Amino acid sequence: MTSLSEQFGAIDIYWFDQLLRGRINPGMRILDAGCGAGRNLVYLLRKGFEVFGVDADPSAMQAIRQLAASVAPALPAENFRLESIEAMSFPDSFADAVISSAVLHFAHSDDHFRAMLLGSWRVLKPGGLFFCRLASSIGIENQIQPIAGRLCQLPDGSQRYLVDEPLLLKLTAELGGQLLDPLKTTVVQNQRSMTTWVIRPNSDS
């Protein structure tokens, strides 16, 4: 009997929630923008989804290609590309769902953040699903140390580009999208804060 960890890997629990609610179905094309070693793709690979991934880290790309080769050997290796999110080689409106899990908060400036976000949004089909999980200042506003603009030091010692609720709502409108879920934020023992942002392009956008 296959264990849950073998079926799903170290999946983000909030991405798992999207699967449980039936928003990700067979036949959909899934692109993980900043896929890392593929922690959110194990189940999709096992179930025969058309899966694609991008990451700028050579070691991560080697790991996801090895994972795909072992779990879904029929999947072309070129589905996984060593490139930056802001300059992905996939065409516009390519994917039914785009995953951006713990990626955008590595932006080092407003321009870099916007480039990564727009690069991820560009490849999403009209009516598709954009799943994003990223560091925020929500709930820990008095515990962060500003460095430059939205780049801050968190209580855990890491440096992240931090969003907040007004910015995410503003970006949702600017992208021509709508929230599929309310913004959900988890504060991890006053060390860091992670917000889940799930949106879909408006039908007229």
C-alpha cells in the first residue's frame, strides 16, 4: 500500500486544499513557476497530469527532472526548464493552473517582484487558477525590520520581500483577477508570516 507521503510528497497543505476542493482536475496543464525539487508536483506526476516546471537553480532542476523520470517517465524532460520566472520560455496563456509557492518573496526590489509576478501571470490561461503562497507582514508588523522598501528582515533572521493585504488586493485588481478564496495567513510562532493568495482572471480580462 502506497503511503500518503509517497502519494503526495512534501506538498504545501494549502495547495493540497485546492486538490481536495476539486479545482485541479485530470486534463489540466499545470506549470510550477519556481518548482524547486518538485514538492508540489509528486501527486500530479503520479496521476498523469501534463506537468511543467521552471526553476533558476541547477540543483533543483536536476532533482525535479530525476523525480519526473522516476514517477512519470513518459513526460518529456524539456517540460522542466532551467530559467528565471520573469523570462519563462513558455508561451502566453499556456497553463490551466500556475503554482507560485514560496517564490515571490525572494524578490529583491519592487521591479523584480513585479517582473516575477507578471511573468507567472502571463502564462496562465483565461479562467485559469493562480495559486500563490508568499511571505507577508500580516500579523507580525511590529516584529519586522525594514531594509529597503518592502525588503525586510524577519524575526527568524531571514530577509524577504513582504506583501500585505492592501497590496495583494491592489495587485488582484491590476491583474484583472478575482479572489477565489479570502486571503489566508499563517503566523509561525511570531517568526514569519505566510499568506495564501488564490486568484482567477476575470472573464473579460
